Amino acid sequence: MNLPKPKLEEIEIQLLLEGIYQYYGYDFRNYALSSLKRRIQSFMRLEDLASVSALQEQLLHDRLCLERFLLGLTVNVTSMFRDPSFYLAFRQQVIPLLRTYPFIRIWHAGCSTGEEVYSMAILLQEENLYHRCRIYATDTNEKVLQNAKSGIFPLRLMQEYTQLYLKAGGQQSFSEYYTAAYDNAIFRASLRENAIFAQHNLATDSSFNEFNVILCRNVLIYFNQTLQKRVHALFYNSLCTFGILGLGRQESIRFSPYEKYYEEMAKGEKLYRRLN
């Protein structure tokens, strides 16, 4: 039986991803192909490149081109208090458990530009737990981490974020958490006091601590099954017993090898507790 030949562009993409991994150490080889292809094609149009092979040559010889490519390849769509019912469930279901710990370690994996990190810091401050917490905010992309560290976001988004904050059970006036400066909202430095921003690649890097909470929302949807399985193993092995895993609305532990080792905490909110 003759198997269908892979398309030339798909071969080029695999060679491109292998070259990036071998030369720079960034591993996108197990990202979902359809999503990758769209972003690669979009970047090629911006750079006026005719083929994926031409893109590979450019990337391997021009570090600045690689940095532009990484910004286009990693998905950085996020907002403060995104899916507010998730944060409301976190307040109601998870916070009472966290109160029983003398010290709390939280890992925001794939934190992007940091909006959700600041959202969690605000929630923990309002619940009088932030002083007992250390938040590790990681992403593969150094550029977006720099944005996250700054705590500066567009002022035009604050009206929308205020509504999401209130729906998430916010207890203060949201404007108390930032200062308006020209077109920017600069968030309180105190929200970063217990946060560490660092590079970490879910595709290649290992566990670096034991956590009470791991949040990785709307990241796994961009991985293929092989990489999803790896990341689920990483999270399971990084959580303490009865630790909490929070995923995005379109993600789940169902059909993963670790499904039986968790219990659902809030129906529909993708909050799971690791069992003993």
C-alpha cells in the first residue's frame, strides 16, 4: 500500500522547527501543526518571504528575525480576570484550602504578558493571603516576560477589566490597584513583591519546585497530544498532594493519563485537586 506523501510545506515546517530547536534551543516541534502553520504563514507575509525554506535561512542567520518570529509564534492573547467565573470559583473553593497552609507556592505556567498574574495577586491581597504566597510566573518568551515584569498595561482596557474584576468577586474599587499615566495603567509595585518572572519552556524544561497551585490557562490547546501528555506529567509531579490545577475553559484533564488522580472542584471551571 502506498502511503500519501506529506506536503512539501509540512516537510519544510518540520525542518524549520528542528533547525530552531538545534540552533537556538526553542522547541516548537510538538505544537499543533494547523495553528503553527497559520502563524508561520502570517509571519512570512510580514517579512515578504516566499517559502518556509527561505524563512529558515533567515532565522538561522539573523537573531533579530528570530526574536520577531518568536513574538508571532507564541500566542499572547490574555486579559485581567479572564473568564471571571473561574476567579470567583477560585475565591470560593480554593482560598479556604490555601488558608490552611503556612506558605503557598503558585506557578503561573505560560503567563504571557502577565495580566492573569496580577489578577491573582489582587485576589490574594483581598483575601489577606498574598503575604504568605510566592508566585512563579514563567513563559518561554523573554520579551513578553519583560512586559509582565513592568506591570504596565493600556489604560483603554481598564474599563473592560473593571467589569471582569467585579464579576470575579472583586471587593475594592479596581482603580485603587493602578495609577493612570498618559495612555497607560501602572499597577502597584506591591503586586509584584512576591512574584518571580522567569523563562521556562514547557516543551523541554523540568519541574523546579513543589507547588500548592499550578495555573496554566489557554496554553495546552496549542500543543499536540504528545506535548500535552508531557506537560500533564510535569504538572502532576510538580503539585503537592491535594494541590490545585487550573486550566483554560477549552482544556481538560479528561483522556490524559492523569485523569484518575484528580477530582473536579468546581463544575465547568477547570479547577482540579490532586488526590493522594
